[in-house]
Amino acid sequence: MPIVRVNNDGKEIGTRKRAKRVSWIAIGFALAGVAGFMVGNVTNGLFLLLCGNTIASIWNLADDS
């Protein structure tokens, strides 16, 4: 169940849109990493996978307020 944050007026704070954007960026890096790994450029593929994981981890830590 997603966490819904509201301000003092009871209106939803727009973290869902930002979270979706960050998740799509992380997914893009992960897919690019898998493609790079499968094509044969192992180092770049693993690096891109690591970048996607890092972006998701940083967002998780930053959003955990």
C-alpha cells in the first residue's frame, strides 16, 4: 500500500508523480544495463545496472522522511 502524504490542509503532496518519474528512470537504466550486458559489453552493462540501483536507493533514502 503506497504512503500518501498530506499537508496541513489535507491536500495530497505530489510525491507520487516524482516517485513514478524516478522509478521510470531507474527502470530505464536497468533495461539499458541488461541490454548492454547481453550485447557483450559486460562492464558497461553492470555499470548501468549499478546506476539504476543507486538512483532507486538514493530516492528511497531521500523520500523516507
